[in-house]
Amino acid sequence: MVLQAEFCREKQGMELKNELKKGNIIAAVILKVLLGIGFFAVLWLLRSYTVDFCLRTLEQETKEVQGNIRLQISFAQSRLEMLADIIEKEEDITSGQTARILKSDTGAGMVSRLGIILPDDRILTQEGALSEPVNGITFNALKKKRAFITNMEPDNLEPDKSVLFFNIPIRKEGRTEGILFGVIEPQTLSDYFKVDIFDGNAEIFIVDDQNTELIMDTLHKRGKSDALEEHKIKKGYSKEQIVQDFANGKGGMTAYFSRSLEEYLYTAYEPAGINDWFVMLTVPESVVFREAVYIEKVLFLLGLYEAVILIAYFLWDIERTRKEILAKEKMATTDLLTNLKNRNAYEQILAQYERNVPACLSCVYVDVNGLHELNNSQGHAAGDKMLRTVAKVLAGCFDREHVYRIGGDEFLVFAETDLDKVSERAAEAKEKVEEAGYHVSVGTASGENAVSVVKVAELRMYEDKKQYYMSHGDRRKMR
């Protein structure tokens, strides 16, 4: 009976162990299933985050490229308009002096060649020769329009070559005497518009939506481009949405299959704000997921614990990066000596003004007189004190948020108010600087084009500086 009782107890113990073992196996299976679900969920989240980050980066960079394009085009147009103003003062716009003016201004930017279309449709080249146009564009057709940049069209000297034209009317006494044109060769645009994201693997396209022509393509360079051909759109994106965005002049994002690269390209697009042009930035899917693939391998080896640690690290790293970016952005836009905004901030606000022109924009251009001499005679500490004093005065007379130190001894102020008020404050600031024992030269200007306003204010500052040094009897200090 005792042996039978012991046997029963042993049998019950074995059954309990088997049940526990079976329970452990089930728990392990459930845990592995949960690990697998968690792992694939992490992979899905990681890929989604990677794509989202890619598209947000492309979207932001596309907007920056768009602003740069508008800024460069606006600068080129302003330069040609100034050149047209100079030519208007010539008694005969077909003279050799006009040709010399044209030739001297070539190569100063995107414009590779200049010329003038005359009322008889002939072309005055920068060499002074008169040529017959070969692209069928007439003087009468152009004079009906104001200053503008064309879409791609045949060159007026080489019809087999497609170029862009700036056309600026040259007017005398209310009559159009000629059309100043500047030629932009599309293949040179990549020298002016570059991006440095995704280790330099992002590419830029400029598309003319009206004519479905490709103005710029850094991906295919001189090879055959398939950018405007029919493409397979990646699941999750809509071809109809792209068509609608282009029709409404709106930006957006997509992904399409490139037959030339044999992979999907993630793409952001924005209207360029010039004619019907759109700016597109693309990056290959393999580049987007390059780091994600490495992380996937690590996750396979480390399991759920390592995945949790990695997610925690990502969250911490994102927050740390966000804080570092905020700190670097502030450092990148702040002048350490004067605590004013620096030239980087100035260039950003200038591009912003080019995109969204305020109703009234005025500028004050300030140059400190005698900084170089003070540094040489009393040391850089004295020069730094001078600059800090000028900065303090300008920040007190104007809104500190709109005061910039753009050079060693140069300051600039933007104010969205009329010229009289700005000039009054500028005079007050100049007087306070003099009370502190220093001198500045000041120029003010107002207008609708930010770049032009700055240039005019700078020229007036130089006039003020000239008067200052003439009155102080030392022209050699003019810089």
C-alpha cells in the first residue's frame, strides 16, 4: 500500500512537471509570437518613420531650393534692369559703347550672353555685330510684354539649341527702343542650385508644367531623361493627386518607379513661382532605407530587449538632436560679439522677403567709420567696444529682431514701415553713436524688391561715407 501511495505521488509529480513544462513551452511560444509581432511592428514603424523623415526632409529642402531659384532669378533680372537703365542713357543704343557695356557685364552670373533686339528684328550682339534672328521671335511680339523670363525656346543665334531668355525693355521717352535679352543655358543651372542631403544622393529637377519640358535634370546629366515619361506610382500615392497639385500650383510628395535606376524615387515638388515651373527633389529608395536595413540586422540579433533599448535611444536621440538643432540654429544666426542676428539670418530673411514681399519695406545700411584705424592704433578690444556700442544703439532705435551685423563693420536694419520714419530713426541712431564718440555712415531706402532696396541703401551709405571723409579731410581712409 505504501509503495502504491509513493508511486501515485511520483506519477502526480510527473504529470505536474509535464503540465508546467507544457505551460512553459506555450508561454515561450506566445512570447516568441509576441516578439515576432513586436519585431515586425518595430520594422514597420521604422520604415514608416524613415519614409516620413525622408519626405519631410525633401519637402523642406525643396522649399529652400525654390527660394534660392527665385532669389537667383530675381537678382539676375534686377541686374539686367540696371543694365537697361544704363543703356537707356546712351544716345544711340547700337553704338560701340553699348556693345562694350554688354560685353563688360557678361559672365557675372547665370546669364552667359547678352544682346539687344532692335525694332527691325535684328540683334545687336555684345561684339557689336548686327545679326538676323533665327528663332522667329520678333521685336513687336516682345515689346508688348514687360520684363520677363521665357520658358525653353530656340536660341536666337543657334536654333538647334534651347535656352532661357530674360527680356528687358529699353525705353526712351515712353517708347521701346530695344529689348535687352540675357541668355541662360539650362545645363549651367546645376552650378547654382545644389543640395547636400542624403550624402549628396538627392537630385534636382525643374519642370515647365505648361510645355511639359525639363529645364534642369541633375540625375540624368547629359544622358536620356525619363523624368517626364509615364511612371508607375508607388502604392499609397496617387497619380491623380499629382496632376491636381500641378494644375492648382500646389506642392506635394510622391514616389514613382524610375526605369533608368530600376527603383522607386521618393519625390517632393513645389511650384517655383516662375512661369509654370515646378521644382522637384528626388532620392532613391535604396538610399532612404540604407540605414534602416542595418538597424533591421541588429534587431534580428538582439531581439526585443535590444529593440526596446534602440527605440528608447531613438526617442532620446531625436530629442537631443532637436535641442542641438535649435541651439545650432540660434548660434548659426547670432553674431557672438554683438548678440545681433548675423549674415546667415540676414540671407534667410532676404529670401523670405523675396517670397512674400511686405506692403512697405525699408532698409537702413550702416557702416562704422574708422574701425580699421582704431584696431591698429588701440587694439581689437577697442574696436570690439565700438562695434558693441553701435549694435546697442541700433537695437535701441530699431526692433532688435530686425537688426543684422552682415560684415566686419557693416550693419543692416529692415523695417516694415515708410522711409520717412526709418530715416528719422536712422538719424537718431547716428546722433547717439556720435555722442558715444564714434561715427557711422548711413544709407536708407524703401521699395518693393528687397534686393534692390538693400543695394540702393548701400549706395546711399557710400555717399554718406564719402561726405564724412571729405569733411574730415582724409580720403585715404575710404574703404
